[in-house]
Amino acid sequence: MIRTKVIDKSKAQHYTWGANCDSWVLANSTGLSVKQEVMPSGSKEQLHFHHKAQQFFYMLKGEATFYADNHKHILKPLQGISVSPMVKHFIANETDADIEFLVISQPTIGNDRVNL
């Protein structure tokens, strides 16, 4: 049997992290996590890695600076980046406007994150 669930940002679980960053949980199961996030100007995530989870970041709005294994990547709207397990990484907003993106993790990042 196929099970479906329609969700949108206005009805999703919301939380804040870091320096006033917003996250909406669009999907969350043992095998998959999908979040829509907004980061204000000047905010950044902490350098970290995941033992098991692979992640895909997909830009919806604005320009993000993404650091992975000591490489700098600029992501524009409708561009994404894949991050394999064990890769040290973080995303930053080095612009004057908010950025908005999806972060998809498989499996979910539960207790898999190691901050550096």
C-alpha cells in the first residue's frame, strides 16, 4: 500500500538554530530528512561532519557560500551540492540578503552529527 502525505511550510514543524536561522521539517523518518531553511545575512553553521548521512543542499533563494573539505563553493538559486558522509562542511550566508534552501539527509542525521 502506498502512503502519501501532503505538507507545506506553513504547517511544518518549525525551529530556530544558530544566529536566528529558521528550519521547517518537511519530512522526517529514519531513512530521510527534508528541511527548508532560511539563514539571515552574516550567519553561518558550525563546521561538522556526519558519520553515516549523506546530504544534498539545494538553493531556492539567494547565494550561499558552502565550505566542504577546505574548498569554497558558491551556490546560486537552482544549484545544489552533494556532501558524502565524513566530509567536513558548513554553509554560510556571506551576502546582504537572506538565503533559503532545502537540505536533504539520508539517512536522517539524528545522532550522526559531529561538531568540530
